Amino acid sequence: MKALSSLSKYLGRYDDWLEIVKKYQLKWSSGGKSFKVFKSIFDSESQGNNLELMIKWIKDVSKVLPSEYKNILLFNTITGLRPNETQKALYLIKSKEEEYIDKDKGILKHYQFPTIFLRQTKNAYISILNKDILEIARKTPTNEYYYNSLRKKISIRNNFDMNMYYCRKVFATYLRNKGIEPEIIDLLQGRISSSVFVQNYYRPNINEIITKKIRPVLDSLLKELY
């Protein structure tokens, strides 16, 4: 992009170049960020956050937590939601079940509540649901300050590091290791790629993918967490 920017100035077409950058949402990038991602993947075991170690943390912490807090960790991991989204999802399951849950498709319809789940940078569109996950949610009391309470029980009372972000990482890594496409994982975690492929061509049978591929994987993950 630096070379194109310089060329546009040389040709006297810099304004046209800026229009192209704006139209196609082009962004500058540096090798530093790529190297940081490489290090986080390559050194994940030594840093204690490869898949096996993250699952172990969830299981070890769950053993010392009251059931309602254990359920929050399980729900967070199986849905792949962010902690604040989990809190809101648990509330909506109990207060607006008919609007929020599509029982035929077995999903939570976050997109039906755009002021809650569709934000400027972080979104949630849908989460996959089954009877076990729904039962976990129904047994979990809604608590406006549950994250702070959970942090105290994990790190202060039981001397564990507060690694709740592992839940979302486990969801994504486990699904990818089981062959789920990155585009689908991104969708389930509230990201839509700006690539030409996704924006213009990728149109899978999402209901079939959920039923035949993702549900069995999530069932397997839930068993590993118990």
C-alpha cells in the first residue's frame, strides 16, 4: 500500500487513491502484528494456553466453584460468547425466551436484540443451543455483577489465575481442530470477514452445518468439560 500511495501522488491521483482506500476499507498493516500472532500460537504451550491446558484450567476451576458459577464457565465455553454477552444471554433466556430462542433451529437469536449484541466493534449474531446448554442456562441465577463475583471466587478465594478468556479460545480452537471452517467459527463469535470470498461468494447451508457438524462437536466438548 505504501508503494501504491507513493505512485498515486506521483501520478497526481492521490485523491482517487484515498477514495479507493475508503470504498474497499483497505488498511495498513505491519509485520509486527503478524509476528506477535505467530509467537502466541507457537509458544502457546509454554505460556499455558494451548487447548489441553486451557480445558484443564476450566475443569480444575469448575471443581472448586459453586454450581451456578461452574455453569457460567460451561455456558461461556459452549457458546463462545464474551463474558458480558454471556451475562446478557442468560438474562434473555429467562425473560424473553419466545423472542430469543429459535427452538426449531436450536439457536439463540442475538441479532434480534441489536442494541444489546450488535455494537460498533464487538458483535454476537447467533449461538448454538441444545437441551443440555439450555438446562445449564435455566439453572444459573441471573446476576448483574456475576463476573466480579466469579473473579473473586476464582482468583481470591481459590488462588487460580482469572483466565475466563480461555472459554472463548477453547470454543474456537476446539471447533477448528474438529474441522469446522474458520468462516463459520468467525460467524459464531460475532465476526464477519471483509474478504471478497465471504462478502460475495461464500453461501453455505448453515442449517446443515449446524446440525450435522457443529452439534456433535459441541456435544463432545461438553463431555470433555465435565
